[in-house]
Amino acid sequence: MPVRIAVGMVVTVVCVAVAGRRFHWISRLVRSGQAAPERLRRDLGRKAEAEVTEVAGQRKLLKWTVPGLAHFFTMWGFMILLFTIVEAYGDLFQPGFHFPGIGTSPVLGFIEDFFATAVLVALGVFTVIRLKNAPSRKERASRFYGSHTDAAWLTLLFIFGVIASLLLYRGAQVDTKPSQFPYGDWAFASHVIGAGLAGLGHGVDGTLATTFLLLNVAIISGFLVFVSYSKHLHIFVAPFNVAFSRRPRALGGLDKTPDMDMENVTEDTVFGAGFIENFTWKQMLDFVTCTECGRCQSVCPAWNTGKPLSPKLVVMALRDNMFSQSSRLLARKAAPAAAAGQDGSPDGRAQGGGHGEVATAEAEALVPGVIEPDVLWACTTCGSCVEQCPVDIEHVDAIVDMRRYQVLMESSFPHEAGLMLRNVESQGDPWGLGSSKRTEWTQALEFEVPVVGDMIPDDIEYLYWVGCAGALDERARRQVQATARLLHRAGVRFAILGPKESCTGDPARRIGNEYLYQEQAKANIATLAAAGVKKIVATCPHCFNTLKNEYPALGGSYEVVHHAELLDHLVRAGKIVPGAGYTGTVTYHDPCYLGRHNRVFDEPRTVIDAIPGARNVEMRRCRERGFCCGAGGARMWMEESIGTRVNVDRTLEALGTGADVVSTACPYCMIMLDDAVRANGKEESVRVLDIAQLVEESMHLPEPAGPGRGAATWTGTTQPAEG
């Protein structure tokens, strides 16, 4: 007995000490990141919801049914089997140990054996999945491409060892004399194994019970050490990462709004993340939480069209860099005062206006040292990676932070985007057409659209934020005109800013020019404040997201709705009644910044379903898994020379549904999808229409033909069609 106790406790103490030291080191490393006070605000209701749905409920994992169920039973199996771990350590001191009160309950015995068996079945499922998707260097299609698959196999082996040794020692206990097993026949798996060991004799079974008990304790202790040094660290840190995530159901705006006030900027100020220490502690927690499951990679539009960007590989590279730079990071945190500003280099400067903590001459620049430029600029910021991540890693924020550093600190970005940025700065729109053209779209209307003067009139319910594309691109203008006619028909009083409207700054912000974004935002906020605007309707999801989710950080808070939401309300209220003017098949494309970023999925579909002759067919990748059109993240104004064009990939899927109309609710999506339809020679049989245009057509409302496509000068890679 003393030997059994001594062996079990020595193994446990050594392993706990090793793992504890590792966990403490990781904690210090994560806490060396920049402050993120907004993540510590007390919002217990939101945090509790996230823990219940994401951690306990495994909501995201269960979207992939088979692997999701396998992971669900494995996770809950280990939660339930905590009872057996306590029992195992109790058995070291007292054979046949059981919990007082419930320790001999047949129900508890059944539950323990059920989950032990379920975990074994799940291990079989994981084995099949990994064999089926085993990646090679050429198999980008595998979501495990680039992952540490050897560690995954070791994990499966450890879990099998825990369950197998558990059931073997319990089975041997059944056949000891007197029986040391506290449960009855309901513990079915233990009794089946006990029956198999019965022929060995009570003495042998007693020895086996002790041997397998010690083996169980050793494997559990060893597994703890293994987890602390592997990608399966998420077992312990994922609940924390989920608790500190931005919000449980939608991406919304970007996380940080750095102080760009030039009065607070010094020569030591750093914007964005150029070195690993420029990330916040929450972002560093993201890096160590990554499970390398590859779900983000499997849905990334850049990766799926042959670009080098994999959100998973980005996070893994940043994690590896953080570990390799750990000595320097911990030294910076330990002695900030002694090392502040030693060499005047920008490497050690704190993010967003802080002062340098230590010189970092040995630091490795993230771009191009860790992340290749082609990887950084391939991101469309669509949010598919964040949506799919089961542990709530926020890849987009990290990518935009690195872009900020490149743009603001290094003046390094794709050259073709420079014209867009100059146009926004000088003319207030990405095309550089100027404010004088912002009301031209109204000339095709048969009614007058009020333009806000000093103050928005009291009888105006909404300010209609037209957006740059809606005002200046011919195809997008048709969307805006259709929306305006429907609102007018429904009796909704609205007005526009006209020449006073300017770019919200979304493309500048997504490409990394935070300064230009904030200048645009502050000017627009001042204009809206002077006009007394309270309620806004926007047709562009990018404008909608920026006005709704990002302007409040700069003092601009409004009630903002998207035109899809407003049309849905008007249809439900009977103020808009779709007719029989359209009959055909429609497939709806979810704009990323309307769907994933703001959870507006049902409203556009409700509007389409209200059209009597419209039959909606879904693409395979729809709603939360909708595939990007390729325009987001300022990609609209950057060349796409690597791999397949994202809009072509998406449009081929839409054409595959056999739909007559590809519908959407975003002007940029319309432009990108229409370009791809034309590139495939399908413009005669397939039309790309906004939901407002589709409703208007169903009501037999005339849509003026206009002067033709291509009136606006396009500065990006996607050109307005001629004719």
C-alpha cells in the first residue's frame, strides 16, 4: 500500500510541477502584451452566454456534425470523468474508494461508463477523419495542411491510454475478492471487461487493479504535461479566450480605435503591430489558444482561391514568433524603466501612443520576417475565419493591426491602393469623382429627394446614407434608385446629405490607414451632428457597419438600419406589397459585412420570399458560411494576380444553382458578381440584382434604362462594364 501511494504521488507531483511551471510561463508571456482594458469590462451576462453556448454547448463545433459530435462527447466525457480521476486518487489510499452519498449509485456508474465508451467511439471517429484528411505538402485542400498532425496523434494516444487504463483497472476491481468495485451492473463497460478478466483469478486481478490504477494516474499526469507543451493547450485556455472575446454572435466593428490625435503622438508612438510585443494580451491569448483544427483555413476565400493566406498559418506563425521572442518579451515586462528608449529605434515602442519599454534590436519584424506581404494583403476581412473558429480567435483584428503598422509606420502597401487612399483624402470617395456628382443618381427619379441643408427637417424619418458606390457607380446607382422609389412608395420620408456626404473611411481603415479613417469619420460625425441626424438607413453594408459599430467609439452614435432590414419591415407592415411582375429562380448572396459582421441573414430572404413568383435556392456556402465576393478589406482596389479571382469562384457557385437572378444587398457585391457573370459570358441569361430591384420589378415599377454602364471612372482592378 505505501509503495502504491508513493509511486502515484511522486509521479503526480513531478508532472504537476512541470506543467504548472509551463502554465505560469505562458501566463506571463500572454500578460506581456499591450493593455486591452475593454476586454476586462464587467459584462457577466455576455460572458456567461458565451461560456454556455461556445464552451459547454460547443455551438460552433456542432455545425460540423460528425467531428462536432465526436468533440462534444470527448469534451463532456473528460468533464464527467473528473469523477473517475478523483476516485482513482482515492483508490491509491483506500481500495474501493467512492464518493460519500453518491459513490455507489448505479446511475453514476452508468454515466461514467457511458462517457468512457463514448470517448472511445469519438477517438475512432477522429482517427478516420485524420486518416481521410491526412495532408501532404501538396494537399492544400486538407484543413490539416500545415498543422502539427504528429501532436494530434499523440493526443489521441494519450486519451486512449486514459480511458483504456481506467476501464481495465475498474474491470479488474470487479473480480477482486471481496470486490473493490463500488458500482453495480449498470457500469456496463467495467463489468464486460471484468468478465473477460475473470479467468485470471482474484489474486491476479488484484495485482492488475493496482497496476492499471497506477498506469491511469501516470497517463493522466503525463497528459497534463503534454497538453501544456502542445497545441492542445486550448483545453485549459479556450474558456478564457471565449470569455474575453468581443461578442458571442457577431463580429461588428474592429476591436481597437487607437488615439490618432497628433497632439498625443510622439517619436516613440507606434500604430499597429510591427513586432510581436505590439499585440495586446488578448491577441497573444488568441495565439496560444489555436487548436490548429483548420476550420478557418477551410473557409477562407483567399486560401480557397490559391492565395498564400491561411488564417490558421498566420496565427501559428505569430505564436511561434511569440515563443521564440519570449526571453525578450519577459525581460521587457520585468524591467521597463531601465530599458526605455535606449537606442531610439521604433522596435520597442508601445502601441497607440505609449512609450517605449525596452530596445528591441534583436526583434524580428513581423512583415516580412514572419508574415509574407502577399499573405497580409490577401485578406478580404470577410470574417469567415472568426465565424468558424471554435475558440473565438479574432484573426481579422490581428491582420488589420499588422496592416496599420505597414501603412502608418513603414509606408508600405500595394501601390495600386495608393490612388484610392489619395482619392478618399482629397475628394472624399475612392474614385476621386468629387462631391458634385453625389446627387446625379436622383435625376432618374420622378420625385424630388430632399437634400439636408443646415438641419434635417422634423418630418424626415431617415437620413439615407447613399455611400460612394451607390452615388458614383452606374450599377450601384440602380440599387439606390430602386430603394429610394420603394421607400417613397411606402410613404417613408427620407433625405440625403448630397455633397456633404463623404466616404465613411471603411476602405482606408481595412487597408490599415487608421489616420485617414478617423479623419473621415470625425468629419462625417461633425456633419451628422450639425444636421441633427438620429436615424440612418444605408444600402452599403460597409457603410452600415462603420456607422453602426465603429463611429460610436469616436462619438457618433445613431440608430442605423440597412435597407434590407427596412424593406423587410415595410413588407411585413403591408406598406410594400410585392406583385407578380417577376417569376423565376433567385439565389441570394450574403454580403459579409451584412451577414457575418451584423447577423442580418433572414431579412433579405424574407423580402425575396414575399415575391409570389420568386423561388429562392440557396448556394452551398450561404448564411454564416457565405463565401466572400472579394471586394472587402479594400481588396476592391488591389490587384488579384495570384490564384483564381474570388468573385469568379463565388459566381461559379451561384451559376451552378441554375438561378435566373443572383441577388444581394450590397453595391460592391453587385459589382463583383456582375463582373464575374460577364466574364463567364452569362449576362444574357443571368442577372445580378439587389433585393430592392427585384421587389421593384415584381411590382411592375418602371426602372429607367439610364445612359448605360461605365459612366463612372473606376480606379481599381474591377472595371465598370461598358454598354
